[in-house]
Amino acid sequence: MPAANASASPYPAAMRTAVPLRHAYRLLNHGPTTLVSTAAGGRRNVMAAAWVMPLDFEPPKFAAVIARDTWTRELLEASGECVLHAPTSAQVDLTWAVGSSSGRDGDKFARLGIATEPAQHVAAPLVAGCAAWLECRVLPDRPRQDEHDLFVLECLAAWADDALFADGAWRFAAGGPRTIHHGHGGRFFLTGDPVAARRGPD
């Protein structure tokens, strides 16, 4: 499989800035495809996940479906923590590559040349070049995890590319990077332009 370096972007480098936890849900509320990184016992991994969504505001919580036969699931259960990422349109190849190979076959970061940065609260690495990063810990719920592969995560810290997210909202410029949404078979869609609804009577 060809390399999918996270830093190989035609766009300027991101300035990662902290997002208030009360706004963390806004980073994934529009339903983008995510990356999930994990680390435990000296091993690390990253996978793509389509079924990740906000659950609560304060403290911010997210739900993520992680299949039981994945290496990410094993590391997540061992460590109790992870990082959720919103990759950009410059990372479509990277997203497809990490979502279509297993970390059991070797370190994806090394094999695919993925640039990383250290997280602040968890051992899992931050994938460089993303639009957003959310450091999370697992809120234990074994019955739900076993029956539905569903993990509830509390967000400990949230970050965003300040060129794309500012004042609590996404701001995608024409022709610039955007978050992505996976349809099927490696076909992705880009997040579209915002449309404001007219306010009716209260």
C-alpha cells in the first residue's frame, strides 16, 4: 500500500489551538469521518471510523462504534483512552489507508509515514494535519460495549486548526481544506457550505 503521509498537504500548516470544552461537540456535530488513535503497552494504532457522534455538552461526551475484532478495540480496552480526529480533504488517501489495513500487521504510523504530535492528557498520538483533535477517556459500560460495540467517551481536551475553526464555528474557505464524509468503497464527500435558516417566531 502506498504511503499516506499526514503532513503531505498542499495547504498551509495548521496552528493547533485549544477549543473550550463547552464547544467540543461542534467539532464533530456535522458528522465527518473520524480517525481514532490509541496506544497501550508500547504499541499504537490509528483507524478510520464513520460512526462517531457527540452525546452531551458538559462534560462533553461522544459515542464511537469500534468493532471487537480490531486492533484499535484491543488497545482502547487496555488503555481506556483515545484521540478522535477530524481529517481534512488533504487526508483522504491517509483516511482510506488506515481504514483498510490492520495495525496487527505492523505500525501504521511507520509504514504510512504518518506525522504525529504528543497529546496532553492521553498516551495516544495526535495525527498531524487534521482539522480537529479530541483527547478522550472511556466511560466504562461493559454491557453496551459487548452488545453493541459502542463506547462512550468523555472529552478531556479539544483542539482545532485555527484557520478552519474559530469563534466556535467551522469556517471553510472556497478551495481550501474541509472535513470529509465517507460514503462507501473509498468514495468521500466534502463538507459543504453553510446555509443559515431564517428565524421564525418563538
